Amino acid sequence: MATIAANIVDTLQASGVKRVYGIPGDSLNGFTEALRGDGKPEWVHVRHEEAAALAASAEAGLTGQLSVCAASCGPGNLHFINGLYDAQRSRVPVLAIAAHIPSGEIGSGYFQETHPQELFRECSVYCELVSSPEQMPRLLEIAMRTAVEKKGVAVLVIPGDVLQARAESTRVASIFPTESSVLPSAEGLAEAARLLNSAEKVTILAGAGVAGAHADVIALADALGAPIVHALRGKEHIEYDNPFDVGMTGLLGFSSGYRAMENCDALLMLGTDFPYQQFFPEQAVKIQVDLRGEQLGRRTPLDLGLVGTVRDTSQALLSLIERKKDRDHLESSLKHYRKARKGLDELATNDRNRAPIHPQYLARLVDELATDDAVFIPDVGSPVVWACRYLTMNGKRRMIGSFTHGTMANSVSQAIGAQASHPGRQVVALAGDGGLTMLLGELITLTQNRLPVKIVLFNNSSLNFVELEMKAAGLVNYGTDLTNPNFADVATAMGIHGQRVERPDDLPEALRAAFGHDGPALIDVVTARQELSLPPTITVEQASGFTLYAIRTVLSGRGEELIDLAHTNVVRRILK
């Protein structure tokens, strides 16, 4: 008898789905039994459903194809929620199969009962309860098509008895993403050209939407004499082979990106949902290009909004642009970038083999020793800061993470999906000690599934970025200490190559050994806790916050923190 579960598996296979991430459970038994038949798609067994959803999010982000995760009823579904939020906010296509309690018991307060269709409504583009076999495979096809076309999460809530019921139809559809060219109107393009041609100093802000449009954006920048600033998610797509690159802006960026935007009189925003209002110039003309019309003007007031793909819009605009002869704004921005870049690079040093290790030095070595097509996945917090400042992109490397949802514990979990979907590629998880320990069980997932992920651990025994936020607010650090084990020993006990590094001189060889190891590896690097990762411009409020922090720290009897802070961060760093 062909079951609903078997029809789901056949449809997933026909649609190119290679694996399903999850944890089995009684309500999901019909589905896992259908997978067991010929082992396709592959079942990737994780240790927490949140990790399953994060792994699926990473695979979808790297491939652009539909990825799938599955969980059993009640608590299993609840564990899904954070990873599905990440996928939804990262705009990647994920199908979540949320098994449910027996259909006849829904509404009775049955064991493990929740209402998943309500739970997942906010973090999905489609979420429906399959209450009858007659609804399938139609709802499955709708869910999959919605996920790939809207680039988001689709959830099918299916009671266990329905999964094992006889399929009324065994139709199998093949569902893949489509590609479209979207252009603004001729009138809109003409108005954009008029505004840009009349401006003296144009700056481009590039986001994730410039993916696939690298050459077109570079050509447009050349014609406009425009420096290109990138948002975090735009880094991997526009930073490389770019003579107009002036770095990143935002809370994690540095001064040259901020200055290039602040000094322009026209800002052209391409495929970006950059969220920080305080970093947009107040007086400049602002033009935004986005495929989603609802995004226009969401972050800052616009003079013109255009709906279109970046590639097609850039090509159309280029023919209307009058090439600028005055390149002073571009040259000034590039000069400032070279100075800022030099200052950042000077911080990424061995520091005469003194401990603890500067995290900038660790990030620089990772960049130098990783492969040309490595996938980097930093944990939210300070690892993201060092990754976006010191990892260089080249058109083949990828850098993904929880850059919009901003969840802890994303690094290793997303590395599972990245490595499972790209078995021959180097995947480097830049983990924080807080993030690693939050879902520590996923280390076992690496060994169980033979995934050779390389984990570089920034171990500063603290929730480091939270401490920086406290300092900026004038607060004494509280509740951020982490009592950590030797993580190299923990890794070794789990069958992972582990090594602890406390001195800079030992770091290069340790990284080479880890990257060359035939299997998963973890390097536990003891890094400086008091390293300041300051934003590109320090506000009056932040400056006063640091002053208040110093005063309160002394009064609380913890003045040694200030000595350590001063020792770790020389004055020139604070002034940059």
C-alpha cells in the first residue's frame, strides 16, 4: 500500500532533495519508515531539532535549492522554531515536516499536544494542517512551490496517522525554483539616471541581492565613480575583485564604509535590507533597488524606489549613466579605506607570543590557511566581527551565518548542513564558546554522520559581545562569565581531532593540522577577553557609556578589569 509518507518521499526525491535533517519520534515513524526503503533522500540524524532546522537553512543558503527537516510532535516541533526563524529571515527555501498527535485527539489536551500551525505562522510563508489524506499530495506541492518561489519556510503539519494512511493519489511532481528577470519601468529608470547624473558624489551600498550581479555592479560603480560599501550579507558577493570596495558599514563594519556613505550626496542601495537607520546619510538623495517592493523605504526615507533584480536593473541603468569625470569622492574614499585596512591589519599580529591570543590574529591565520573554496560559518557575536573584518572572499568562498535572525549556536549546526550538502568542500565553523556549548551535542552529530567540519573555537570564557554591549551602555559586566572545560579534551572524547592552543607561536601549525585532518577537528584557541570590537563611529552615548563602565567597575571593586582592558587594547586601537 502506498502511504502518504511514501508519496512525500517520492516527491522530495523527484524534486532533487538529497537529505532530510531531523530526529525520529513515534508520530514521525511513518515518514522515517518511508525514507528507510531505499535510503533516498538520506536521513541526517542530529541531536536537537533546532540544529536540524539550522542545518537545513545552511544547505538551502548554499545551494539555493529546497532543503528539508522533520520533527516529531509537541516538543520536537517546539525545538524547531529557532532554526526555522533563521531560515525564514535569511530568505532560503526550507520545507519543515512537523508531525502531529493522532488526528482524532487534536483539541483534547492529548499527550504532547501543541498547535504547530499557530506556532509556525510567523516564521513561514506557508503553514497548513493536513487533516485528511485527500489533501495530499496537493498541499505538499503547494508548500514546496511556495517555499522555493517566496524563498522562505513552508510547514506541513501532519498527524502521524495521516502519514501512514493510504494515499488517495500517488501523483509525483518535480518542483524546482524558477528564475525571472524583473525590470523597473522606463520612467523609473530614467528618473534614477537623472538623480545619479546630477549628483557629484555617489556611493553604492550593496547587500545580498547583488549575488550573481558582480560584474554589472562593478561596471555601474565605474561609470558613477562610486565607492562600493557592502552590508554583511553582501560581503561574499561583492568584496572580491573590486577596485571600488571601501569595506563594510554598520555595527560590525569599520570607518571607511561609514565615511563613504556619510560623505555622499547620492546613495544607491542595491539589494540590501541593511537595518541600522543611524548609519544612513541624512541629506543625501537615496535610491533603492529591490526585488521585493514592500522593502522599499523600510529603513530610510527614499527619493526613489525601484522594483527589479539588481543584475537586470544595473544593466539597464548603465546605458543611461553619464560617466563621471570627477573621481575625487571615489579616490578620497579609497584612500580612507586603505588607511582603515592598514590599521585593522596591524592588530592581527602574533604580539610577541604573548597570551592570550588576539582574535584578530586567529581570524587572519584562518583566512590564510583555509582553502580557496572554503565555506566559513561564524557564530553570532564576536566571531562574526572578526570574520567580516579578516576573512577575504574570492568568488568561490562562501560566508553564511545567522546574519539577520542573529541566533547563538548557529555555527556548528549550520556547518552540519553545509558539509552534508558539500562533502568534498572545506567547511570552517568559527564558533564562540557560548554558542558551542549551547548545542554541544551536535559535536556527536559530526562523528555519527562522518562530517569533517573544522571548528575553530574563539574561547574567551565569556559571552563576549554581550559584555561589549554592557560596556557601551555604562554597565558593569554581570552574568556573562563562562566556566569552560578544555574543549580539546571534550572533542577527543567524542572522536574528534582536538587541540588546545594558548600561545600565538603554536597557532599556525595547530590550524594546519586541523585543516589537514581527515575528519572533524576542533581547535580550542584561548583568545583575549577584553579585545574591543568597536563600531566604525563611536557615538557620544557610547563614549559616555564606556566612561560610566570604568567608574562603576572601580566602585564595584573590579578595577583589575580596567587594567586588563588597557593592556589588551592600546590607545591607538580606540582612536581608530
